[in-house]
Amino acid sequence: MMGVKVRNGLRSLGAVAIVTIVTLALLEIALRVADFRELRDGVSERSLSYRYDAELGWMPVPGLSADVTNARTVHVKHNSLGLRDDEFVLDGKPTIMFLGDSFVWGLDAEADERFTELLKPRIANDKILAAGVSGFGTDQEYLLLQKLWPKVKPAVVVLIVCTGNDRDDNSTNIVYEGYQKPYFVTTADGSLALRGQPVPKSRLQAIKEDWWVRNSWLVRLANAVYLKFRHPKITVPDPTDRLVDMIRDYVESHGAKFLVGMQTTDADLVHHLEAVHVPFVTFDGAGAYPGLGIGGHWTPEGHKLVAERLLGLLQANHVIEQAPAATGSAGARP
């Protein structure tokens, strides 16, 4: 009698298991056919060229070589620091570091078209380093600066501000296609406090890096729902001006010089920089690819204008001597 009950129980369990497996398989197929946007693989430069980082949200893959398509297809190669530049060697030569997002990384630009590469032959006595990470806000750039400092020890840091979206990026913990990031909140005494670390692994990063999430759309759905409820979007008052001050304080406390470049004129930031006596330059008029969906990144001609204005800024503030054939420094403010 007992054996019959056991056999019946096993049959029932087997039937339940079969129904469950068939149901899950049908759901898996249905999700793949439906092809919901939030469950798709990423195709941006962040998805293709970057990996998860618990402190910063994401970072470029060191040594990666790949083609990335946005407004156009360009070839990308990262050095051992994860930066899109030549291999960096710390020696006695002073380094000018350009800190920023995709405008410094060079989205839609071949490596030799970027303003940093255009500056290299014009500034023979200094090293030029492009420390740009696509999608970063000023908050992540501040954290990246601290991470890179012992390896680079720059003599000059030029922060390139993306006036198109930095203020928005700095005011939240989730940007773009659901990418999670650290953020800063303003405390009662007016100082900024870091929040959101360790950064949760973003949906697209999990699809790229985790086997189960990559290969099962049911797991993708479960992960997306988990992130939405466990780590929802948070909005905080814009800390951008204070973040710029924190970068300046960090740079100057390490004996280096701090300058700023702006994608376009941000009146509030201009007034702030003038008040705290930080030299800056604006890049109004720099040619960019059209369309909001592709980010309006600089064309080769735009990079040339940016390089000339930065050259003028560096010369006006005695970072470098007068370089040969330097023109177009309008927009620089010492």
C-alpha cells in the first residue's frame, strides 16, 4: 500500500514537473517572440565596450579592441587603464589629463580625430591623456579621478562638462537604458555625501556578463523586475556646481592646476566658475552630428575647434608656452 502511494506521489510530482517545464518553455518562447525592448541586449558603446564596476557603475574594458556604431562606425581600443588612449607610462614628463564623458572618450570619432590627439603634436613638452568614459556624470568623473590619480599624477586636470546632460545625470542614480550609478546627496550642512555603492549591476550589464540572464529571457524578466523594485530611480537636487568644486579641491590639494571646458555655455556654471576663479572655455559652435538619439557628438571639424580653444585656454593660463600655429582661442576666459 505504501509503495502504491509513493508511486502515485512520484507520478503526481512528475506531472507537475512536466507541466511546469512546458509552461516555462512556452513563456520563454513568448518572451523571445514578443522581443520587449527592456529585455533586449544592449548595442550602445557602454554595452559593447564596458563592464560592470561596483564603485563607478561601469568602466571600459582594458585592452579591448572593437568597432562601435552610433552616428557612424569607429574603431575603439583601450589601454591597460581602460582609457581610450595610448598606453600610459608614468615618468618625469608632466601630464595634462582631460576628464569627462563620451565627448572625451570620443564617441563618433576615430582615435586620431579627437581633440586630445590633435593637441598632442602641438604640446610637445607635456603628455596628453584622455580620461573619458562614455555616459559618466560629473559625480562618476570625480570618483574616477581619485581612482586614476596614483597611476597618472597629472600636473593639470581639465574637466570637460557635457552641458547637454551632466546636470540631469548628476541628479539621479539611473541613466540611459537603465544603467545604475553612484550619486551624491546634499547633507544638512551643505556638503555632499556619496550614496549608491556598491552599485547594483544594471540590466544590460547582467545580460552581457551573467550566463543565466544572457541565455534565458525569463531570467532577464525576473532580473528587470527585481531591479525596478529593489533599486528604483531616485532623484536628488542638482549637485553639479558643488561636484565641480570637489574636483577642483581634490586637484589643487594634490598640487595640480584645474581648468574647465564646457560643451556649450551653461550660464549658471559660468557664474559659479567666475565666482570661484576657475579658468574655463566654452565650445559653442563646435560642429556636431545631428539628432537627439545619437547625442550630438562632435564631428572631426568640431574636434578641431575644441582643440584650438583648449590650446588657447592652456596658453592663457600659462600651462603651456605659445604653441605653433595656435588660432581660434575665442571663448577662453582666464
